[in-house]
Amino acid sequence: MMARAHPVFALRPFLAADTPLLAEILHASIEELTADDYTEAQRQAWAAAADDEDELAKRLSGQLTLIATMNGAPMAFASLVNDQTIDMLYVHPAIAGQGAGTMLADALEKLATARGAKRLTADVSDTALDFFTKRGFEPQQRNTVRRGGEWLSNTTMEKKLVKEAAA
Ligand SMILES: CC(C)(COP(=O)(O)OP(=O)(O)OC[C@H]1O[C@@H](n2cnc3c(N)ncnc32)[C@H](O)[C@@H]1OP(=O)(O)O)[C@@H](O)C(=O)NCCC(=O)NCCS
């Protein structure tokens, strides 16, 4: 029997009760996965987006938010705004590099395409640039955004979506 290369993730929609766990995933993801690209102060300012859980719950429930679970436990999440922009994409460091980010991005791309979007955009962290480039996204512009007292750089990227012909 062949060994499975990646763990099995399942996708499900966001529920408000997930918020505290997703805040933890966001914190751990930024803290551990982005340290090569952002300073400690920048990472703390970025992760503060999850400090107010009511605000985070409101943001995620106002978007199309999907959660990747492993054995029922949330391990990663991603959200789509206006059917055409990926707002959040965070993978827990314990399972980084094992396909959860790809699974979430694939699902959001399919949903955006099915809803008629012609292109998908995202303001992509320096850490995620290679991930999005591999998926066919192209850089449009560099941005510098203020989070708390810190300035952080990201890149607006865009991918043209092609509706698959009906079988
Ligand atoms: C970027 C991120 C979402 C990728 O999720 P992931 O589950 O680790 O990615 P996957 O396992 O699906 O990887 C898919 C491919 O991208 C590559 N990849 C993923 N992260 C990468 C990185 N930081 N640098 C280079 N390549 C990367 C993988 O090697 C893999 O390539 P392959 O298909 O050739 O094997 C995750 O690293 C993350 O949460 N980062 C911190 C938060 C962040 O920056 N979020 C993005 C906000 S826009």
C-alpha cells in the first residue's frame, strides 16, 4: 500500500463559534511563518487584526469564509470578498506546506469563477508571493499599508479566471 504524502483536509463553511480558534491560527501563522519577511514589531501589528474577536467574527461572516479541518479540527482558513478578492488566507504552522493553502485557494477560485468573476485579486504578503505566483497570479502593484504603528509591504496580485466549458 502506498503511503499518503499529505494529510487529509476537509473543507467547510465558517461558523461564528470558530472565531477564537481562527484567531489562534492567524496569530501562529503570522508569528511563525512570516518571520523571514517581517520584523517582530510588524508581525505583532499585523496579528493584532485578530485581537478583537467580535470584529474578526463580523469580518469573516461578512465574507465567504472556508475552513480546512483535519480530523474535524480547524487548521487553516481563507475568505473571499465580493466574489473577486481573497482577503484572508492563513495556515497553521503545524501543517504548513502540506496542501491546505492550495485546497482553500482552489476552492475560492472555483467559487469566484462559478459566480461569474473574471479575475481574482489579493494583496499578497511577501511570504505568500511564491505561493500565489505558482498559482498563476501576476503582480500589479506594491503597497505599503499601516497596521497600528507599523508599515508593512504587500503586493496586489491578479489572476484571470476562465470559466470551464460545461462537460
Ligand atoms: C502562504 C500560505 C497560505 C501557504 O499555505 P500552505 O498550506 O503552506 O501551502 P501549500 O502546502 O498548499 O503549498 C503550495 C505550494 O506553494 C509553495 N509554498 C507555500 N508557502 C511557500 C513559501 N512561504 N515560500 C515558497 N513557497 C511556498 C509550496 O512549496 C507548494 O509548492 P509545490 O506545489 O511546488 O510543492 C501559508 O504559508 C501561510 O499561511 N503563510 C503565512 C500567512 C500569510 O502570509 N498568508 C497570506 C496572506 S496574503
